[in-house]
Amino acid sequence: MAQVDGVAGEDEAQIDVADEALLDAAGAPEKPRRPGPGAFDLTTGPITKTLLMFTLPTLAANILQSLNGSINAIWVGHFLGEAALAATANANIIMFLLFSTIFGFGMAANVIVGQCMGRGDILGARRAFGSSVGFSLILTILLAAAGYAFAPKILQLLSTPKDVYDLALAYLRVIFISMPGGLIAISLMMGLRGGGDAMTPLRFMILTVVLDAGLNPFFILGVGPFPHWGIAGSAAASALANYISVTAMIAYVYAKDLPLRLRGKEWGFLIPDPEQLKVIVGRGLPMGFQMIVMSSAMLIFVGLVNREGMATAAAYGAAQQLWNYVQMPAMAVGGAISSMAAQNIGAGKWDRVEGATRSGLLINFFMTGALILIILAFDRPVLGIFLQGNGETMDIARHMQFLASWSFLFFGMSMVLFGTIRANGVVIFPLVVLIVSMFGIRLGFYFGFYPTLGADALWWSFSVSSLCSLIMAGLYYRFSKWRERKLLIPGGPPPMAASSH
């Protein structure tokens, strides 16, 4: 447990005794345990190599998740037509908002689990993990029930076109049924990553994608013994894949006796602890809201792009497909650095926190930079995947790629710095910077320079706003007192003066 000025408080001593008693009652080991098969102890070993090997499975999982959505869209569009594809788009907007909320809670639990594992407090990690999963389970069941009941009203609020309304309703209601399985899987994966295990989430993301993408055509068309459910069949395939995958993941955690599994009296941790819940919700809501802010800003930006005409809108759509993959290293490294920094903050190894941040910046620079150079060097054939011919639209797409792609290099470096400070519970500042960058700087640059630059003001605004975000993140990381912050949980991280080895 944490100590202040070298002396543990009386309350902390009582917590230690209580925890030891619970560990004995639950049959848990008394000695520190390794994270588990395929997991990493992020507080030891070569920093850059460890961070890179921890990042790659997360990056692979993110790519698979995006590919799964693309494959399912192909099945729906090919077998059921444009109206069905539009119906899934309407439903996916709603699911993204719900996903953002659960993702934020999962990230908060990720940080708490990481800090607990870093200081060797396995019971504390299980308590945080249990509170997060229990809270997410209750919340997702309530949201799923409410969503199923009010699906017609929700689609009306989205002004869903009449010709796709019935399809969207059928799809959305089944998606709400699938939601608890999918969102609980996210909570489990985030908690496991906080404990240093990135391979288990990857294994079950592969299972989910194989089942979902593989079963879609069977449920859509009613092949063999499968029912012919049309668009509802696509959602049913996702639901089945989610529930099979999350069940298999839980079975795997217990079969391998991974550190975060709950036994005996520890099952009580699934009843959210008020103190844990206060931290999870207090830190999770701002992190989830960051995704909503980014999506809202991009929706506004799409409206500005559409004002430039069909050719520019089509070019932007093609470029956006590539940018979805270019930004994935930044998201993966940002998530990995949060886990690594949290464990080392918990262990009091602040030199490794600084070293991990430097390594994260370098890894992102080279990974994202390499992707940008590749798509710029081969822009015509790569964009040709989405665009036909070599006319005006292709020229516009190549031009915007050249001007805007570099912004993701700055964006990724910001994500690394934010990932580190988020590992110590600082979540409001990254949200403020994101709002200022996306709405103040990006839109401000566009409106200020559009009379001079025309449509180029759109593409330059990407790099300008991302560079400003990086500067603000760098100044905060370097000069603020974020290192002195402390998550308000029992036995928080050791103070700055703690040994670094």
C-alpha cells in the first residue's frame, strides 16, 4: 500500500489486513503473480521493446475490428442493397455513442488495474476490474432494454428516411440485444490490457471477427439450416459472435487462472464499490466524451466538405478510408502507453514512465510516418481502390492527402502524451485540448483562411489544429504538476520520491 513520508497510515494497515484475509478466504496466492500467458510485466525489461510488443497486439485488434465492420457492410450492401446499407449506418451512429461511454469506463478501469498491478496489489486490481465489469453489465442491460423499447423514437429523432426506416428498426433492435455481450467484452479487454495482457483480447477479437463476418451471409440469406432474416440476420450474426466470444474469453481466463479472475468471496467485487465507482465514472465520462467530441467535429467537417461539391465529397470519402488506418498506430500506442505508464506509476518507477513516453513518441513517429509515406508514394493506386479513373476526383483526393495526412503524425504524438498523463488520472485537460483543437482552432482556421485559400483551408486546418494540440500537450506534460496527482483509490501510487527501481 502507499506510504507517505515512509510511514503507512492506520487505515492503510487495516486495509492490508482485510485484503490478506480476503485473499486467504478466496484461495488466492500470497506471492506476487506473473500477469499470465502472453502477458507483459510492464515495469521491467527493455522499455522500447516491451512497449512495442505490447502495442502490436492492440494495433492488430483495432485493425481487425475495422475490417469486420467493412466486411459486414460489403455483405449487407451486396446482398440487400443500398437501402439496407443506409439502415445499418443509422443504427451504427447510436451504437458508437454507447460504445464511447463504455470505452471511457473501460479506460478508467484500465488505469486503476494498471496502477494496482504495478504496486503488486492483485486484490486491488481484481476489485477495480470487478467494479468496472459489474457496473458496465448493469448499465448495458438497462441501455439495451431501453434501446429496444424506444428504438422507433430514436430513429425518428435521427430523421431516418422513410424508405429505410423499417430496415433500420429491425437491425437496430437486434443490435440492442447483442449490445451487452459486445460492450462487456470491451470492458474485459480493457481490464486485461491494464494488467499487461494484450494477447488475450487479440485472440478473442479474432474469434469475434471470424464468427461475425463468417456468419453474416448465412443469416442474411438463410443458407442451409440458418433462418432467412435479411438485415436482421446481419445483426443476429454480430450478436451470436459477441456472446460466444465473451463466454469463451471468460472460460479462458479461468482455464489459464489469469490474475484478474474472481473466485469465492471476490465475486462480491462485481457489486460496484462506491469509491471505485466514483473514480471509474469520474475519469471514464471525460474519456468517453473525447470520442464523441471527435465524431461531432468530423460531422461538422463533412458538412463543410460537402459544400465544395460532389467531386470533393467523393475524394474526401476515399481519403477518409485511408486515414482510418493511418490513425490506428496512434490509438494503439496511446492505449499501450496508458497501461505501461499506469503500472510504472503504481510501482513508483517514474524514470520508466518518462522513458516509456519517449519510446512511445518514437514508435508512433516511425509507425505513423511510414504509413503516411507509403500512401503518399503510392497514392494513385491506393486511392484507386475507392475511386475510378484518373479524373478530377482523383486529383482532389491526391492533393488533400498531401496536405492533410501529416496531421496524423502530430495527432499520434499528442495521444502518447495524453496517454501518459491519463495514466495518473488526469482526464479533463486532454478533453479541453481536444475541444479547443477541433472546434476552436480547426474551424477557426477554416473560416479565417477560406477567403484566401479556398478549399485548401479545409486540408491545412487538419495539420494546424493537430500541431497546436501537440504543442499544448507537450507544454502540459513538461511544466504542469500532473505527476503529483493521485487516483483517489485505497493504496494509490507511491509518491514521486519513491524508488525508481
